[in-house]
Amino acid sequence: MSSLTDILALRIPANGSTIALEELVTIEEYTAPARISRENKERVNHVTANAKDGYSASYAQNEVNRILDSYLILPDGVKLVQAGEMNDFASYMPYIITVIILALFLVYAVMAGQFESLKNPFIIFATIPLLLIGVIWIHIWTGNDFTLFSIVGIVALIGVVVNNGIVLVDAINRLLDEKDYPVLEACLRAAKGRLQINRRENPRALTVR
């Protein structure tokens, strides 16, 4: 048997005689998947794609949602589940926020013990929101969307800002205690000293003058 016609010509025993298979069945041709996948005892089809160069995952996600809402009508018993970078971003966000809050609390506790003051750590923490100026500006300037990698970069940047704040506040306190400068002048001198490099003694040392 090499064709559908040969199969339909098969004789099937029936009531002491035979009858052709084509008289008992109806053949319909349609397209079927080459492989059937199941997850949690449900039949699934995965459709995957990568964003084209120059397009972010968030932009692609918004376009996909717009097209699906406009044109896709799901039959009964069929559901659509989206995954990918943006879904990972949404699912990880609560954990990232929790880690950031816990890290800030631990850093505050360490600084409070280091400075023996509850006020100085608040002064340092007050500089953290200022980093958003650069974060927002660089995203607008480069035309990039806010992604999971942006969150990781912000966490690293918070560490840099806090480290710089600790050194700056320590320098201000030394000027207030040792040289009895007014607060404003001590702040200006300490900030200026953080931007100056003493190349004669140590090319990497930032000194307060």
C-alpha cells in the first residue's frame, strides 16, 4: 500500500462478507504539528523569538500585547501564557526591593556604629536619591528602556554613593572637630578635597586641605 487509495480499498469483514474501508470512514486532511509537547498534563506549544537589534524587550513586549489584544481570539479551552525577560523582571522585582531594603538597613547599622551617631548615616543616605538624576538622564540620552540590568547597575551605584558619602562625612567631621570650621565651610572644603588628587605623596589619595 503506497497511497491513501490503497488504504481505502482495504476489505473489512462484516456479517459474513467484506466491505470496503472507504464505506465506513471519512478521511479529512489537515496540518498537524510534527511534535506534541505536554507540561503538567496539558498540551502546549512554545513560540519563541529574540528582539531585533535596536529594540528593547519591553518595547517588543508592548507591541506583542497590542497585536494580541487587537487580533487574537482564543478558542475555548486555549489559554495564552507569556514569558521572557519582562516577566522575569516583574517576578524578581519584589525580591530585589527586599534585598535593597535589607542591605540599606545593614549598611545604616554599620555606619551608625562607625560614626557613633544616628544622624550621620541619615546624611549619607540623603545623597542616594541624587543618583536617580544620572540614571534617568542616561536612559533618556541613550534611548534605552529600564531593564533588569538597570536595577543591578543601580544597586552597584548605591554602594559607590554610600562609600563616597562615608569618606565625605568623615572628612567634614574632622574639619569640624580639629579646625573648628563653620559647617558650610567644612562641607565645601571636604567636597573640594574629595575632588583633588595629591600627586606628590600618593597619586590615588584624595586629601582634604
